[in-house]
Amino acid sequence: MPCSVLVLDNFPQTLAVVRSLGEAGYRVILGYEHNKPDAGLSRYCSETWLHPEVVDATAFGAALVALLDERPDISWIFPVTELGIRLMQGIADVIPERVQVVMVPQKQFLTSIDKQKSNEFVENAGIPYPKSCVVKNQGELCQAVQDIGYPVIIKSDQTALRVFGHKAYLVRSGEEFRSVFTAWPDEHASLLVQKYITGDVVGCDYVAREGKLVVYAQGGRVRTDMLDGTGYAVDFIIEAPDAAVTAATRTFLRACGYSGPGLIQFIRDEKSGELYFLENNPRLSAGIAEMIMAGVDFPLLALQSLDKASDHGLEELSGDEANYRVGARTYWLSRDMEGYLSQRRFLSKDERRKWLGDSFRSLVSADNHIMWRWSDPLPGFRIAARVGRRIFREIVFGNTT
């Protein structure tokens, strides 16, 4: 019987993980807590496991242990997102030693998701970052914005929570700040205020082993699901490695002895040319399918990098040459359309026209698509049907519920 991997978390990148590991010969079991996820329709998903809600860690842990006792073939657990990684770290003491979990060590994970700790860490490593401040109430927020100066980015400092509907809120003036931040957002214990730097954001997917860079691929954002450039990328382009970015990534990984997958982001100031650290996400990126289609199988390499029994021939990557296909464009249609539907009421007629025009150009010019594969069409059909229903409700009934 082939080795089985239990994949957790129902997010877009889950489908890429299921396809990657299934193609590599693993038997993939997909865990879920409510409706069967899109990835469950993939031809590479062997079976599914309905588990208790993850908010109840005790019940989830008990159910997981029972499953592992019944299924000695399960040798790996692959939590795909920060939610699943937090859960698995919280119940690590109940996981049998024979089962390995694909996640970065806890210390590295906690440092990465805490933006203030990350900034302190890269400062000690000699990597510059934009002027930032963590605030815990409305008064501190107002003072930090005044001290840093406009424009600023305001976002969660530890989690993926949105700020008034935005992944990161770009505030350009005092008038805009006072109109939006009339009160402290109750769902946040703290926020990060950061100086906004005009320039191109560079995202670098990588896998490391004990501080050594094993594999690396660099991508740029053509568009995101927000008109101001914040939010999630929906149109990607594969770029050749930039020597300065690669060097900064190596410095970061060596400094913390990093092991596992990650997405590190930098921004280059368009005026000074200086490179600034933005964040390190201790997980696979949401658009990791883009890199897989460019020739780098990050989910499989992430698993192999953490394999205690073997190094799978993984060696430190030397030089800055690209070991992947450069120049390919990848489009995320469903994310783009969901972003448009969520914001269209707040857009002018010209903005709506421009968004839809850009979407059409992205669709016809893309070399690849994040969710679609001709060889594995069912998940793509289901996602397209769901977005189509949203569009229909919006047009006919004027709502997106």
C-alpha cells in the first residue's frame, strides 16, 4: 500500500497540494469539517475524512488520534495554511512519533506570523524594513499614523484577519484616515502601521532545510483583487531570480535556521532602489500552483525537506540561476471575479469597466490558470459554477449573498 498523506485545510492552495502529492504517488486523504471541499473532487484525492470543527482542538485531536490508530498507512499530515499549522502545533503532543507533520518548527513559525518580531529579527540580520509600529488602541493608532506619515499601510500584525474588509488598508491622507478609522476594529487586539513604499512587490516561494536554501522561485504581481494594489494577487508572472532578493532570502533563512516551505516578500523602492523586507509567510503561498506549473513542485519538496528519515538528495541551492520556466503568466479567475463582485458597488463606472477589461486581458493572455487543469477538470467546474451563481445573483437580485 502506498504511503498516505492527510491534507488539512480547505483553501485554494489545498487543491495544488492534493494534485502535487497525488501525482507523486502518495495516497491523499483530504480532511474537512463542513461541505466537501473543491479539492475533494480531484482525481488525485483518494478519500476524504470528515472531522470535528477545528475550533474545538480537544475534539479534533481525539478524532485525529483515532484515525491514525486505525490507519497505520498515514505517515504524513500536511496542514496547508496558518490555521492548520496552529492547530497541529497545539496538539503536537498527541501525534504518534511515526507520523511526520509538514510544518516549520514552532519557534520559526511564531516569529514569522508576528510582524513586530519579524521586523526585529530582520533588523538584527541586517535586512532593512519599512518604518513600522504595532498599536493596541485607537489613540496609539492615531499617534503612529502621525509619526510615520502618509501614506501608510494598516493591517493585522499577526493573523490573516482583514481590516474593514481589506487584507491591508492603504491610507493616503488624514482625511481618508479619519473617514475610515472612526473607531478601533473590535476583532483586532493589535494592528501594524507601516510606511507605504511605492515600488514593485516581489514574492519568493522557497523551501529550506536547516537554514539552507533548497529551492527558490520568484514571481511578480501584475494585478491584485484590489484596485489600490493591496489584497491577493490574481495575475502572476514568473520572474528570473534577482541577485539582491536571493541574497536577502538566504540571509534570512541562515539567520533563523529555517526548515520547511515559505513565501518571503520584499518591495523595492522605485525612487531609491533599496530593497525592503515586508513579511515571511511560514507556509505555501495561496498561488503556489503557479510555481508548480513553472516546474518547481513545492508541496512535494516541502514534505521531503522535513523528512527525518531521508534527505531525498536535497542540497543547498547554489548561485542565482533560475531552475524553473521564466516569463509564464498565470491567472486566478475565480479570485478576480469574487473581488470584483465584492467591491463593484463602491467602484465608479470607469473603474468597473477597467476592472472587467483587465480581467478579460488576463484571461486571454494567461499561459496557465491557478485552479484549472484539463487533466483534472472537476474542481475547476465546481469553482466556476459557484462564481457563476454569484454573478447571476448579483445581476438578477442585486446581492452577492
